[in-house]
Amino acid sequence: MTGTPAAKPDTAEVVLAARNVAKSYGQIHALKGVNFDIHRGQVTTLFGENGAGKSTLMKILSGVIQPTSGEIMLDGQPVAFTNSTEARDRGISIIHQELSLAPNLSVRDNIFMGREIKGPMGVDFAEEERQVRKLLEELEEDIDPLTPVEELRLGQQQIVEIARALSVDSRILIMDEPTSALSATEVEVLFKVIRDLTAKGVSIVYISHHLEEALQITNHAVVLRDGTMTAYAPRAEIDLEWIVRNMVGENYDLGSPPGGYDFGKVALSLREVTVADPKGGDYNVVDKLSLDVRAGEVVCIYGLMGAGRTELLETVAGRLRSSGGEVVLEGKEVSHLSIAERIARGLALVPEDRQRDGLVQTMTVGQNLSLASIAAFTKGLFTQRKAEQALIDRTIKEVTVKTSGGGAAIGSLSGGNQQKVVIGKMLATQPKVIMLDEPSRGIDIGAKAEVFRLLAEGAKRGLAVVYSTSEVGECLSIAHRIIVMHKGRISAEFDSTVTKEQIMAASGESVAA
Amino acid sequence: MSDTSISRTAAKGSAQPFSLVRLLLEGRAFFALIAIVAVFSYLSPNYLTVSNLLIMASHVAIYGILAIGMLLVILNGGIDLSVGSVLALCGVLAGAMMQGIELPTFGVILFPPVWAVVVLTCAIGGLVGALNGALIAWFKVPAFVATLGVMYVARGVALLQTNGLTYNNLSGRPELGNTGFDWLGFNRLAGIPISVVVLATIAVLTGLMLSRSSFGRWLYASGGNERAADLSGVPVKRVKITVYTISGILAAVAGLVLSSQLTSAGPTAGTTYELTAIAAVVIGGAALTGGRGTVRGTMLGAFVIGFLSDGLVIIGVSSYWQTVFTGAVIVLAVLMNSIQYGKGGRKS
Ligand SMILES: Nc1ncnc2c1ncn2[C@@H]1O[C@H](COP(=O)(O)OP(=O)(O)OP(=O)(O)O)[C@@H](O)[C@H]1O
Ligand SMILES: [Mg+2]
């Protein structure tokens, strides 16, 4: 075995390995000769910045794409998968970073897509449903197998994706950021499932930008950087600092809320905003919620999945219709305005689901970045190319998108870099109030620090920030004020001196961890 | 053409060199066109003459104008099945106006001048298009169904209007001051048929709109991902209604050109033209799922279809075979497209 930085105290046998695997897309070298081992019955975690090549390596191991050079060894024998079905038949399955579900199909049909259980009369739907129920029970998720996937919230869709991978009974399970939209409780459950699996001898590869979380579960850590493997160590020898140092070369501190200035006038004021359940239920997802955010203030909205945070933000942005209450921007009522008019007045939303609400897949990186600010570079009838290019270049630099340029296809970016494009697009509109819904989904620690720095700088210049998250740590390092939402209402309000435990208790979450 | 270079750099970013793969992909329809011209000029000495090319181009103009409207609708992720019927309806109404509008209450017959006929006809086409758009954007009727319904209604109204007959003499009379309707179909500007000039103008304007105006950007964005475009402040409903309206107006223009070329207007004109227009757009490389496609490609697609069918007529192939050939070319062109994309997809 060559090229591994550290000597390996191998205890468990290697079931799947990559040997000198390289992958190029034209001029872009996503992987440059990587060795990677997966041990039987253990969890191997892959760390690395956005665009380091993690997803690329996993796609190669699971047969989704083929390496430009190098070998895959399964049980010591070289194999060459031509597609993911072949890999699945050999016991390797993958949970993709970007959801790959058919939105119009039910949970059951998605889970058994392409592997329907045959009965005497066509597909045995009853048996499929029984198995799905069992899986979801194991994942402690209350979802009806017959619900169409598009009616589920993002986190639940991710659970379905996980259930689909679990339903295959594979011996090697690759999880590419499986928890990016899950709540803390759901992550706990998933970890329990992972422990059961490893006890049964299943090998797991785990990728996550939630470093502390990954440390809880992993047996081995591997760090990728710019397509090469830079460090390897078993769990006993590493800590958070080790990961960050090897990942980005320096240590990031997400810092504390920006200070040293006074807040301005109230920029955004919500008065008894009420939103009826968009799916037609007879309750309110947002219930008479009132909130003032001042210029320069960073307010964090913390809550569990389903607390009504996304619905609240979408209503303020103009996507959902409120059934009561007022949204006031800089003293002016805006409830009747369209999304475009609200953006023009300086109210912008970074949506949660980047694939569905954030990106136009048919357009380039640059066109996506400039989409919300077209008016800024249109003179008379025509768009000004130079002005647009300047805006694109500036934004790419600001949010540190790793790309070959504004002309690259959006699909060629790594998941985290796509997320940065969604954030950059709305920041480019030069808003006065920016609302971000779970913006750190899938971005690495360096990028997160960069986004926090941008928000902090904006706040100092008078930007009002509303930051919605289900990660307590993020609240504490950016927010002046923390609002806890529970069942559509504000259940508690804290200043930045609060502790994690207090916040979690107020959200109705069990503080087990 | 200046908009060619613009759309290329806008798509690829100014830093990158022109890519050969892209040229081949985009050039697919172009090579097909060259092959068609080469084969037919070999088979018939009359094919590759200036006069024949111009005549064929004036035939292409009809499909071409429809196809540009169809391109806009397809970029939006929709489809407009009503254009053939709208073409007939507008042709018939223009014919009726040329024959005189009787106002029984006043006991007079109005003979509007030709320019007024043209404006009114385009307005009617636009209205029908706006109706399509409103059904789809506001009432959430699927585009296929809404335009299918309007297709039947428009055809029916055209038949009712003429009782199934055809208006023949459309040249107007000097003493009534409404001559000149055949100008569109017969006159030439510097030797080029007016219909071709109209097509070229519409193509250039649309090309500019798509590559340089904010509306063009809105259209590509809302066709690519309507939800994301909406949240970025794109007025997606307005865009939708606008493209169907433009498609209706262009169908009216095509109707005027056609009835002027034939100096007659019948209610069954333009049957299945909507399918030809869709074929031209698809051969031109646009995606039926929306968000991808160019005017340049669509024009090439229209010329491929037009030059092929006229060529078959010239060498004396029966019209039944013409249908077979046209169908084969459509499938072949799109097949090449998916083979090329498919290879790329598997390799990457
Ligand atoms: N289809 C493609 N065409 C061109 N470049 C690509 C393509 N897919 C990936 N890349 C490039 O390969 C590199 C590695 O991407 P990859 O998706 O593996 O990153 P990652 O480590 O998973 O990052 P993230 O944490 O953001 O998910 C990136 O620079 C990306 O731009
Ligand atoms: Mg990735």
C-alpha cells in the first residue's frame, strides 16, 4: 500500500479500497491519485473542504462514475463497475449528497424504485408497504409510505433517501452528507442505526461538514484536500483541531457576534403574522408571530424541523400568502407586494432547498449569481455585459465559490459551492434585510466562517440579518438575539449570553446528547 | 450576425476559448442542412439556384415564424398546439376584413386599409395567445391541454366564419383604397421576398431579446426552474403570459404571410403546422423540458425541414414519401442529439 500519509494500525480487514484513483473533467482534476480504504464493520469518515473531491471519490466507489485512472479493489480483487446497479448487486450502496428522489412518487415507490418486489399479480405493493413501514419505524420517523415525496419537508426527504439505501441490505454503505437537513434528534436515531449496522458487519463511509457530529460516530478519519489525501488517522489519535488543521491548514474560529456599534432603526417588523397550513390542514404553521429586527442586528431563529421557520421566512419573502398580520419593511407595509418588489426594496431570502428553490440547473454559475439583480445591470432595453461580469466576479470572490469561472455549468460545482452560489445571488442584490434559511447546509467550516464574516460586516454597515438554523452552535457564534420557535410561535427569546442547553430546552428538544 | 457572438460569450464566459465539442453539437442542424443542399443539388440542377433558394426560403418563412414563437413557449417549459389553428383563424379574419365588414345597423360596408387589417389581425392573434397564457398561468391548466382546447376552438371559429369556404380574391380594389395585401407574399426587397425579410427581422429581434434583454434572462430562468426563478424575483406569470401572447401574434403574422402568398384564406390552412414548428425547434437543439434553446438553432431546424420537403418536390418524390422522409429526419436529428449527450453523460 503506497502513498498513505500515516502508517495504518489495521485491525479490521479492508473490504473496499481505491488505489491511485484519479478523475479529471477536462482541465479540472477532481481527484489526483487517491488511496482510500474501507474497513469491515467500521465507520470511515471523509473530511475535506467544498470541492475537495469527496463526492467524486464516493461516486467512483459506488459505480456512478468511472475513474480516469486507478483501480477499485473489492475484497482484494480489482473490479470495474460500469454503473451503480452493478455496484449495488455487489453490495455497495450510496446515499447521494443531492437528493435523487422522484417528487411525484410516493415514499414506498421511491424506496423500491427499480427493484420492485414481484408478486403473483405484478408488484406486491402490500409487502413493499410493510417493509417501508418497518424501515421508517427503525428510523423513528412518522411518515405514511403512501405520501408523495414532494409533500415532505426536506429533512423527511433525506430520511426517505436513507431508508432507500438501508432497504438494499448492502454490506458497504456510503453516506454523502446524510444529515445536512436532519434535526439533532433525527441524527441521534441515524447514529443508532449506524451502530446497529456496524455491529452486523456493515461497513460505512460517512461524509459531513458537521465535524463534532462526525467525530461521535467515526472509527477512522481521512482528510482530502484538492483531490489528494492529506491525512489519515484512527479515531483515538484525532480531535476537532486535527481535522480542521488538515482540512484547511489553519484554524477557524466562527467567532462571536459583531459588536462595537449601535443598532439602527427597526428594519423589519412582523406584526401578528399568521400563516395557515399550506397543505390544507386546519391549523396555523405560523401563529400570530410578532418580531422586530433592527438595522445592524443579527437575529437567529432556532427551532426544530417543522417549527414553522421556513414557512415564516417564505411568507415574509412573498412566496407564501399570510392569512393575517403585517410585514413592515423600514416603516412601510409590504404584505401586498410581489417577491420582485420586495427584493427591489431590499428584502431578500436565501431559500433552504438549493436544488428546488435556489438554482436554475440549465444556466451557468454566472447567470445564477446575477439572476436576482438583473435590474442592476440593465440599461434601457439591454443588459450590460461588463457590469454583469463585474458583479459575477465580485460575488464569486466574496462567497469564495470554487469554480473555473462564471461560464461553468452549475452542475459542475460541488454541493457546498452550489450552496455558496445561492447565498451569493441574494447578497448581490445588496439587501437591507437578508433572511437565510439553513444557509450552512453542506458548506465547509472555512466557507461558513466566510459567510459569517460577510454577514457581520454587512451588519456593521446596517444590514439586518435573520438567520434560521437548527444548529445551536451557529446561533451562538453569530446572533445578537436568539428566538426559539416552537409550533409556529416564539417560545423563548435570549440574548447572546445564553447557553446551548437553555436554547434546546426551550425548543422542546430532549437534551440527551 | 452580431447576436451570435454575444450569445456564445454570454454562455461560455469571455475567458474561455470556443469549444469544438460545442460547435459540433450546435452544428448538428447546420451539417444536416449542408447535407440536404448537397444531395439535392446533385440530384437536380435547378435546386441550387438563387431563384429556387429564395422561393424555398419564402416557404420556410411560414414555419420559421411559427417556430420562433414556439421556441419561446418551449423555452418556458410549455407547448403551444394552437398555432396552426390561430394561423387559419387570423388568415380567415384578415380575408373577411379585406372583403369588407358589413355594419347592418348603419347600412354600410367598411373596407379597412391593409395596414389596419394587419394590425387588427395581429391583435386578434395576440388575444388568443393571451387567452392561452392566462389559462396556463392563472388557472393552472396544463399547457398541452389548454392549447389543445384552443386549437379546436380556433379552428372551429374559422370554419364557422367562412362556412367552410375559402376567401379568394384578397387583392382589394383601388377605388376602395385597400389594395396591397399581396405585397407581403409577392413583393421583394432588394430581390429578397418580403416574407423572408419579415422572418429575418423577427429572428434577429428575438435573438437580441433572448441574449441581451432582461426578459430573455427571465425566460431562460423560469423555464429552467420556475420555483427558483420566482424566489429570485422573476415575474414568472407575466413571462408565461407574454410568451404565449407573442406566439399568438407570430401565428397571426404567419397567417397573413400565407394568405398573401396564396391570395386566398381558407379555414383549413395551417393544419398540423404546429407540429412542424415543434419539430423545427427540437431539431434546433432546444430541450422540451425548457430552459435550453436558441433562435439560431431553431432557424436552422426550420430550414432543414423546409429545404428537405421542397427538395423532395423538385426531384419528383411522391408526397407520401415526403411525409416519411420528413419524419425520419426529425427522429434522426434528435437521435444524434441524445447519442452525443448520452456519451458525454456516461463518460463524465
Ligand atoms: N461534472 C463535473 N464537471 C466538471 N467539474 C466537476 C464535475 N463534478 C465535479 N467537478 C469538480 O470536481 C471537484 C470536486 O467535486 P466534489 O463534488 O467531489 O467535491 P466535494 O468534496 O464533494 O465538495 P462538497 O463538500 O462541496 O460536497 C470540484 O472542483 C468540482 O467543481
Ligand atoms: Mg460533495
